[in-house]
Amino acid sequence: MDKKKQVILSLRNISHSFIVKNEVKAAVSDVSLDVYDNEFLVVLGPGHSGKTVLMNVIAGIEKLVEGKIYLRGEEIHGSNRSIGMVFQSLNLMPWRTVMQNVEFGLELAGLDKKQRRLIAQKHIDLVRLSGFESAYPHELSGGMKQRVGIARAYANNPEILIMDEPFGALDAQTRYAMEEEVLRIWKEEKRTVIFVTNNIEEAVYLADRIVLLSNCPARVKHIYDLSSLGRPRNMMDPEFLRIRTEISQNTDLAL
Amino acid sequence: MEKGMSGKHAIQLSQAEIREQRLNLLYKILPILSVLLLIGLWLYASRGYNPKVGSGFPTPAAVWDRTVRLFTAPVKKRSLIMHALVSLRRIGIALAFDWTFGIVFGIIIGWYAKPRAFFSPMFDAFRAVPPLAWIPLITLWFGIGEFPKILIVIFGSLASIVVNVKAGLSTVDRMYLDVGTVFNASPMQTLIKIAIPSSLDAIFAGVRTSTSAAWMVVLAAEMLGADAGVGFLISRGMDSIDMPLVLTGMIAIGIVGAILAILTQLVERLICPWTRKSK
Amino acid sequence: MTMSGEHKVKVENLTKYFDDLHVLDDVSFNIRKGEFLCVVGPTGCGKTTFLNLLTRIYMPTRGQLYIDGEPADPKKHNLSVVFQEPSAMPWLTVDKNLRFGMEIKNLPKEEIERRIENMIGLLGLEQFRERYPHQLSASTAQRIIIGRAFAMQPDLLLMDEPYGQMDIKLRFYLEDEVIRLWKEMGTTVVFITHNIEEAVYLAERILILTNKPARIREEVTVDLPRPRDVSDPEFIKIRNHVTEQIKWW
């Protein structure tokens, strides 16, 4: 059962601050973390804890100022083709159809049209949006838009996929459906996933491991290993509820 | 209280819904009322009209007669429609220049900081001068032929498109740029595949405003020395104390202006379907 | 079954069409005075329309709504609604926000003072009295709205997913608070939610709606003692049952 786990991403002493209204505000404080190959890692923290900032630093959207990031042992700076992202606020380009959005990364990489279409189509099918290739984002529901975001990120074939609170804006039931979808897709196309959320139930449902962050500025409070909970998980299973309560008690309350 | 069944289902409406229906009806009637009021005012104002002496304000009937006569006895060998076409041709050429040069220039100063810093003060100064103030200068330089007229129109409408394109390109939503960063887009790819498409609505706003600006300026240019065009018709009417002709010209100007506005809106909707508000 | 005289709210054969769209179909139920009722249903089943019919924003195509035995009338009856988006007036302090509804209804000053003191105590907002909503977190702003609604002592208090996207720890805290307020004020509450665990945690009775056209699929009584334990097997049993009834995915 104990497979040799390889570290694919390593964060060392990451810190990040902002200047807000002439004050320096720390968002991330000395975060160090190892991410294993092909694991589903959930980063859990209360709202406004700085988790998005941390993800932006890893993905290269925010400049890495303090600390180091190692990808497969090599230091990286800025954005990297191996790290993809599904954004919190969709960020789908409204002037592009679903197909054009999904093939965006491939277009940037210079693949020719035929190849692009093939790969993009495969991923549109993967997220079960076949038939919607020519639709525009404004014609889709919230859940469907998120699936386009996931397809777009996957199509670029990254080794690590960051998902930054992708289901935050969805209602509870659509959220449950999307959580099952994300696991299904992860099983079919195994990648390392770093999934960010503030929802404890979602975290316990999805994760191999949970990294619990404190309130702003974000520090690693605790790392939970959930390998004892088999898959698929049942949200009403007593063990599930016990872990959920334990994590909940350890979480800072963002009142 | 259930009302009697009529049709598929009994429709009973709440106070709020009834009020809303009444308001909708009112909104439809009000424009018609205002037009009727306007015509009424016109009739009132023109009651002292004496066509022989040319005093007083022309009646609607007199204007209509004059319009019809324009077709049978054209002024300077052109009918009303042909005069309108002459004016349209002038703005067409001007806008063609505006949209090619203006959009490229707007992109450059909107997207790149150094050109923006370099050109902005100059451009803002240029913008501040009202188009009509250019007329004396251009007339002195180039006379009163076709070219100077078109130049005046360009001077009067270029600023609109440049300003709008610049605004669009300098305020590209950070969201989309982040996507470009994560997907490793090169700077040129970012400009062409993200910044410009996301600014299409601003570019079209520029197209719309420059079109209406051009239409207004061409008339001014024509009134100061031309032998064709709708503006010319008005000045002709003024010279020959032909009030109905002046009014005909004005009405024609208004109608063409409205058509241009509608056309540009239609084109925008066709090219940018995503700007339609979705429900 | 209680006698009809004790029913605070009676809904009879509520049906709503928007032109050809059949949203609600023949919904009938009763609410006892001071009862805490939760309404759940699949996404898009018409819960918001249902709410709008109860507040008389829309009129039903057929059917009637009675409060205290008379047809519901917004002028006569006192209805409060809490929505998902915090609707605190940004230009009023916490204290003024809490007073707002009561001042509009022209309640006597001493009564307003009494209720305000009570509500601020119940919510624990003493130190925030003179703050403005934008200085507080979203959840605190939402608590103010809820406090304001309860302070009105309405005939019927409707809550439409007030805790929408908040995380579990916060939710449990807020749910305990709303139960505290409810017990203290004895208000009749209809609470709409997507979250089944929340419904089972709060409700005395749960109404399960079907997909459009929405009908009542089932009424589930939740007879568990408070405070409720989400890991209690009985709790889980009820939660499972309700989930089964609306699972569409």
C-alpha cells in the first residue's frame, strides 16, 4: 500500500506581502510544502487567508519574492508550461467559443489547427461537454463554464494542475456533482492536482492529503493524510464526519 | 380570488404586475405623444407663414412640397438623395482613414507605455481644439475643394476613435492577462490574442462615435463652401431665403444620422455576439 | 394534526404559470405558529418563485395564501425576507440598520429601544454598534440583516439561502445563532436552502419540492433534540433520505 512517493513540487519558505493603502500587509508567511506526484492535494483555508496569493505565486502570476520553488528538483521562476491553472473566477474569454477557449493554450504553443482541434475535442469530451463546441461562455451555466476551464487547463497537458476554488460560486448540489466530476476526470487523466477551497466538506471528500492554512497571513497549520478513507467517499460516513469535525475545530474562524 | 377561466389558465395579476404593465404601455405611448406634440408646435409656429414674401416659419406642408420639388427640379443638377450620397462619400473616405490609422495608433498608445507617454500630451492638445476651429486654417492652406473637406472631417472624427481604442487597450481585464501568463503567452500573442479581442467593444464604441462625429462635421464643412452635399443644401436655402429647403435639409440630415447610428449598432452586434447581455 | 385555528399560514393549491412556463403546480401545506420550516429542492425547481409568491411579489395563477385565516395582504400582514446577498444599507451604522424596518413601521420609540437592546445582546454586537457594514465581514453584515428581520417580529420570516457560500465552521455558528434567535422571538420561519445538512440541522419540518413544475414531493418531520449532532445516526438517516429524494445527478 505504501508506494514510493515522488516529490514533484517543493515549496520552501515562501512569503509574500502586499502594499494596501500605504500599509504592508503579509498574505503568505513562510510556507514550506512538498507535493507528491499524481496526488490530489487540497489546500484548505478560511476565506481571505492568502491561499489564492500562494497559488498565484506558484503559477507565476505573482512574482516570487521570498522563498524558492522546485519543480522535479529544479528551481523555477515565473510561469511554467508544466503548471496549469483553473481559475476561481472562470476567466473564460467571452469572445471565444468553447472550442476556441479550450484550444487557447495549444494555439499559443503553435500547434496547427488540425492537431489543436483533435486535442481540444478530446478534452471537451472528457469533461462531458460534447455538442457545445460552438457555444459562447455567456450561453453556459456556471457548472458548464467551470468544466470549460478544466478542459482548457488539461488540454495544455500540464504535469501539475492548480484549481483555485473553482466551485465557490456554485450552489451546493451543482457543487457535489462537480466534485464527483473532478474526481472522475482525475482518475481518467492522472495528474498532480492542487485544489484550493474554503469548504471543509469538499476538502475531505476530494483529498489524498489536506494542507490546512491559517488565517491571513497564511501559514501551514497542519497536514492531514486521508489515505485511510477509501474512495469513493461517503459524506455521511462516521469516519468522514469525525475527520471533518476534527479539521473544523482546528480551523481559524473567519468571522 | 379565482377569476373565471378564459383561455388556458386564469391570469390574475398582483398590484405590482398591473402597475408594470401599465408603465410599459405608457413607455410605448410617450414617444408617439412627443412626436405629435412636436408636430402640433410646428403647426402652431408656422401659422403666420407667407410663402410669397418668405416670412414666418414654413408649414409642414410647405416643407413637403419643397422636398418633392427637389426631385423634379434638382438643385445644381442633383436630387436630394444624390446630395446625401455626396456627403456620405466624404465621410466614408474620412472614416476609412480614421479607422485604419486611428485604430493602429490607438492600439500603440493604449498598449505600449512609452509611446503613450510620448504622444499623449500632443494628442490631448489636438483633441482639445474643436473641429470647426480647424476650418479657417485648412481653408487657407488647401482651398475649398474636396480634399480639404475630407481633411476637416478627419480632424473632427479621428480623436473619437483613438480615444476609445486607447481606453480599451489600456484597461484590459487583469483576469485575461493572468490566463495568458499561466499559458505562457509571448508579449505579441498577448496583444493579438487577448488585448485586442477583449477591447473590441471599446473599438466599436469608437466606430460609433467617430461616425456620428464625422456626420456632424461634414455638414459644417459643406456649409462653408461647397456645391453639393446636404450641408450645401442648407446654405443654399439660407442664401436664397428658401426656408423650406433649409428644413428639408435638416430633416434629411437627421434621418441619415439615425440610419448611420442604427447600422453601426447592427454591425457591432453581428461581430461581437458576446456583448449582448445574456439572461 | 393541529386544528386549522392554530395554523399561522395556510397555502392552498398554489399554482404559477409564467406564460407557458409551468413553475409551481398545486402546492398546498400549512405552517404552525412559531414553526421552523425548511424548503429544499433540486436546483432551479422554482424555490425563488415560491418565495416570491409567499411575499406577494407575484400573484399565483391559481390558489390562495392565508395568514391568520385571512388572505395574505402585504399592507396588513408583516412579512420579512432575508436574501442571500447582504442587504445592509451601507450608509447606516449597525445600530441604525437594526432599527430601520421598525422605524418605517412607526413602532413606538420605547418598543424599538427594547428590541434593539435585546437583539444586539443576542447577536453579541455591542462593540460594533457604531460601525458601518463595509467595516465588517460579509458574515457579520448578514447577521445584522437577520437580526433586523427578527426584530421586526414579522408574521412570517422568509430566508432564502442566507448562508449561501460560507464554509462549514461559519455556517454551524450562524445556524446555531438563527436557532437561538428563533427560540427567543418565537417567529414563524420558512428557510429555503440547497444544503440538506443545514435543513436537517435547523428544521422542525422539511418540505421537499420536485423539479419544475414544482410539487411537494414529501414532508419530513425532524424530531431530533437540540442542539443537533450531525454525526448522530438518526440525523444521518434523515439526511440520507432527503438527499435521495432530490438527487438528480
